[in-house]
Amino acid sequence: MTPYGKIISRMFAPEIEEKISPPRIIPSLVEGFNAIAGRVYLVLFPILIDLFLWFGPLVRVKNLLLPTLMRASELSADAYGEGAGAIIENTNQLWTALLEGFNLLFVLRTYPVGIPSLMISQEHLTNPLGSPLILEMTSARGAIFLVIFLTLIGIVLGSLYFSLIARSTDKKISALDLPVFLRLTGQSTMLTILLILFLTILGLPAMCFISSIMLFLPSLGTLPFMIFGLMMVWVMLPLVFTPHGIFMGEMKTPRSIVTSIKFVRASMAGTGIFFILVILIGYGLDMLWSTPGTESWMMLVGILGHGFISSGLLAASFVFYRDGLAWLSETIRSKELQKTQQAGF
């Protein structure tokens, strides 16, 4: 009787395999947007932060940083040879234009956990009511403290935003109370710190190396930066679901990182296509939303559209992650079951 029992169990193994299906892209997008449509208040997060950046003050560090940057350009004049004068002038004009429209309040848009914003990609020089109030930072210490303060505010608001969206896509998640929220915010802060350390350790040496290459081989143009960008995407892609593990699975940051790597490696093709589609939809529509310009009231339509689309795409990523984890755990369980049956046979 024993051998027949083993033969029967092996005959049922293919049925277990048939039940396994990886997360699907289009259904994930549909369910994500449906979740946001049923909880419209979630759209208020990106809308309110964009309205604040649109009509709020312009906090600049132009007078604080521009003299230092211009001095650095002059010190590097010898490396440019005969064309040093034109290159330095163009560089100074570029830095002036960048610092002219850079708003320190953009730091409220934290990464990787944060509230998406359309206005951080816009020049904040005018709005329908006229020119914004301009506040110049005169102290480096004050600017640093302001950046830290705004970063913490952005992480707290982003944690609340991510927590609510995660719960809108999975009813099995526990209710959001203060202890849970504080724990999730702490893990978000740790993730942000790890990201900054990673980019500092890896990014700064790489940028210095690329700058040196472009200095001696200017004919390469932006090719080194493109190659570096592709390498960073390849390195960072396995970590893309780390915030999802924190807010949907309430995992600690190290465990969430490991889980994200395992999931992405197991579904590299599907995950890659999903995020390519998300990027195309998000950034493609952002170009449309930005068409009127910040001086027009029609920009309000863009802010509303961006708020809904960005929230829907984020919710869709949580749905994709939820279904993907279920598929991954079932796949692992099925493989373990087959190994056990083969060992027993």
C-alpha cells in the first residue's frame, strides 16, 4: 500500500504547479487605480504638497553656493586649455540658472519613501498670483538644519501616504495605529539613510571618475553618464520593492531588502516590464501635465491629474508586490514539496 500512496502524491504534483501564476501587469494596474478611485482622499497628499510648492515661498541657496561654485570653476581653468574662458563662462551661467529656480522646499519630496510631486520638475519663478516670496539662505548651518528638518517631515508624510495606500490594496494588513506608524516611519528613516550612504559611497567616486573621463575625452559627450545611469538601474532594481515590504509586510529594513532581491530575481522579466510601463505612464503624462506652465491656472488640472495617476501607479506596485509574494511563496513551497516527495520515493 505504501508505494501506491507515493505514486498518487507524485501524480498530484503537476496540479500544484498549474495553480502557480506570476503577478500580472495589466490586472495590477487596474486594481491599483480602482483602489485609489475608491479612496479619493489619498490623492490629496500629492495635490496638497504641489499646491504648497506652487504658491509657497521660494527658499534659495543661490547667494550661499554660487560664489563657491564660481571660484571652483576658476581654479580648474588650467585644465581646460585655450578654451578655458568660454567653458568657465558657460559653467557659471549654468550654475546661476540652476540655483535661480531651485527651491530648498523640494527636499520635502523624499526618496525612496515620499509623496510624489509634479512641481519639483518645474521652475518655481512665477505662479498665477505673481512672483513667489523669495527667501535667501545666508547661513550654511541654517541651510543644513532646514534640509534635515524638511527631510524628516517628508519621511513622516511619505510614511503615512505609503501606509494608507498599502492598506487600500490589502485588507489583511493590520489597522494603522500610532505604534505601528512610528515603527514604519523608523524603518523608512533607516532605509533613507542607507540609500544616502550607498549613493555617497558608490556615487561620488563614480561621478568623479566620469568627470575626469569627460575632461580628457570631451568627444564622448554624455555617453559615460548614460552608461553610469544604466549601471545604477541594474544595481538598484532588485531593491525597488524594499518600501513595499516595510509597509505591506511590516518587515524590518534588512529583511525587506532581502525579500525584494529574492522576488525581483525570481521575476526579473515581469518586474522589468512592469516598471518600464509605470515609468512611461508616469513621466509621459507628467510632460502633458506640465504643458500649461506654472504661470497658468491650467496647471491646477495637471496637479490634479498627476495626483491621481501617481497614486494609482504606486497602488498598482503594491498590488504587483502582493501577488508576487504569494506566487513566490507558493513556488518555493511547491519545490520543497517535490523535493520531499522525491526523497521519500
